[in-house]
Amino acid sequence: MIVGAHLARGSRTKLSHGGPVRRARVSPPRPVRITYHCGHDHAPGRPSHRVQTGVRPLRAPPTPRRTDSDVTDPSGASDSPGPDTAPPDGEAAGGRHPHARRWLRWGAVGLALVVLAAAGAGWWVYRKLDRNITTDDAAVAELKRYERERPSPVPRGGTNILVIGSDTRSGDGNAAYGRDAGTQRSDTTILLHLSTRQKSVTAVSVPRDLMVDVPECRTRGGKATDPRFTSFNAAFQIGGTACTVRTVENLTGIRVDHHMVIDFRGFKDMVDAVGGVRICVEEPIDDPDARLTLDAGPQTLHGEEALGYVRARKTLGGGSDTERMSRQQRFLGALVNKMQSNGVLLNPARLYPVLDAATRSLTTDPGLDSLKDLYDLARRLRSVPSEKVQFLTVPRKPYHADPNRDELVQPDADRLFKRLRVDAPVLVVPTEEREAGTAPSPDAAASPRPSGTPTYAGTNAATSACP
């Protein structure tokens, strides 16, 4: 039989059979064991001479591993389980349930799938918009044939983009505006100058009835045409985009870096994509040919009405193309202001419908035929203050041989073209100042200021907005 006992410091144990007295001094609370033998040569319960007095410490229970979930309150009490506290059924030694680990793994897999899906959707959208754009390789090839005749690019001279609004009746959504006779003319032509040094954009309208010299061009069938003196919009009918670009370059001496052509449907879809454009109608409009009926006052125009507003001519302004171009400039200014003020260019969800509408009816040169190129252009336009997005028409007056046609006013027109060519500042004052007598008339067009900078009558995106 083995009996364990604790001995206090200084206690004594006497041994039988006359043995010496031995002291076992043990520092508390260290335990000792005394062994008794019950055998044949000893009386039961009597201790033998063989006594084990070795000190053997009690083994302490294992200390539980502290985890981040243990919380100790200010009194020193801990939420960690004690030695007698067993982990819940199924809980791993690390304190995390197997089911929780599985859910974490599945969550990581799900997150990865979401990221991949988003990336795939973004790539699909990008490719869709990118493929919407039509590249005008034929015009580029034709322009290369006449490279020696074209103006030389001016270093740091800004970027010049020719925007052509085609009146073609072919294509989806365009047949309603008349019969397609197999030809098309430029309904609207704007030379867009993006200044590098002035941080501004100047849009110069070229009247469709302006009498100009159209150079030798090649038809779509490859037949060469003779140079002729005719109305400007005939150049598009004769030789398409390339012929129009060369006519503008001959007229202005400005190198056209890029060009884009947009038809009726593209214009309507862009207006609808931004939620309509608010303009101020000065007097009631009823034009059956333009399919337009509007009351006087502020109006929000959507696709069909907007197209009729910028094309109406017979019942507005006495049939003058001058008044029609003024309306186009005011509308485009209001469109730019709408896109900038409503954050369309900053919001991908709102920018996508605009890009989709624009690219589906857009034909450009290879320099603008990708979504990245158009985005870079939009970002550049976004950085220009609305008051520095200016619209004007080339200085012109009624043609002396036919009052229904126009001709340039010189030297005012050449002065304007030269300033654009070298990226010099061009000042445009609102039409209201012109009517008040503080700005030149549209025919006189330019008058030098004390600074030497000519001033032209027109508008800008800030003043085009209707309150």
C-alpha cells in the first residue's frame, strides 16, 4: 500500500527497530512520498527500514494556449477557458470551427468569381463599343495620294478635328427624312480646334452654301473629277470625306489631323442618352419639313425634336443658313454644358449610353477609331471650362452673284485661320453683346482689340445654357 503525505517544514519521522531519527526537510508545497511495505517479515502497517523520501513535484496541468479571442477584464479575470473547460464539439484546437473554415474558402472562391465576372463584363463592354466604330480607311488612303498638296503640321499647333454631319438617308433610322438617292451632302461641317497652349476649344462652322474652290477629287468609283468653284457641301457629294477635308485645308491653310462623320440617327441617340438638352425657344416654331412644333420659352428637347431644331431652315430666320448655324451652335453649347455639369463624363454608368450612341453611327480616321482614343478626347474636353468652349462661324457675307450663297469676308477670315493655325488665342463674344453694339456684326466679324487679339461674334457653352 502506498500512502502520500505532505510534511510541514521541521516535522520529524521516527523509524522503528531502533533506527536513527531522520529529518526530511522539504520546502512547501513540494510533496514527498513515504513507502510502506506489507510483507512476511514485517507487521502489517509497520514501516520498513526502506523509506523513499525523495521529493517529487506534482505535475501542473497544461496551460491553455492564449488566443486573440481571450479578453482580460481590468480585475485580471480572463475569458480564456480554464484547464477543465473543453472546447465545443467539433471545434479545432486553433479555436476555429471547421464549418467556418469551409465558409471562408467558399467566400474567397465566390469573391474571385465576382472579380473575374466584372473584368469579363468590362472587357465585353469595351470590345462592343470599340467594334461599333467604323474606320474610314478609304479616306485615309485618298488623302495620302495628295499628301504633297496638304498643309504641313504645325509643331505645338493644337489638334484640328473636322466634324461632318451627313444628311444621308441610308442606314437605320435615316430613311424617314427623305428618299435615298445614292448620294449625300454635308449637312453641317465644324472645324474643331483643340488648343494646346490656350486650354480652350474653338468650333468654327463652315456654311454649307459658302462658295469655295473644290480641288480635284476622286469619286467613290475611282474616277477623277475636275476642280470646280461651287457650294461647299458639294465636296462631300463629289468625293466624300477626303474631298471635304482637302477643300477645308485649301480654304483655311489648316492641317486637319482627324475627321469624324456622324449621321442623323447618331445625333438623336446621343441627345437621348444624356436625357435631353434644355434650350430657350425665343418664339413659337411650327416647321412641317423639320417635323418640329415648339412653344416659346424653355424647352427640353429629345432626339427627334433636337434634330428638327438644328435642321429647321425654311420657317426660321427667313430661310437663312446663318440663323440655322447660330441655333446649331447654341444647341451644341448646351449639350456640352449638360455633359459637363451632370458629370456624364465622370460617371461610367451614364457615359456608356452616350458612347454607345455615338460609336454606333460614327465613322472616323484610324487615329480616333478606338474607344481609348475617344475616351482620351472626352477627357481632354472635360478639362476645358465651359466658358472656353467657343462657337463661331467663319466671317462671311452674301455672295455677290447670288444672295442665296455666301462668300468669305477678307481679310477677317484669313486672320482667323492664321490664329487657329499657329494656336493663337481667339476671343468670341456672345451674340447679345453684338446686338447691343458692343461686338462686331457677323459679317464684319472681326475687330482688333488693344491687345491685338481679334474678337468674333458667337457663343460659348456657358452662355448657351437655358435657365
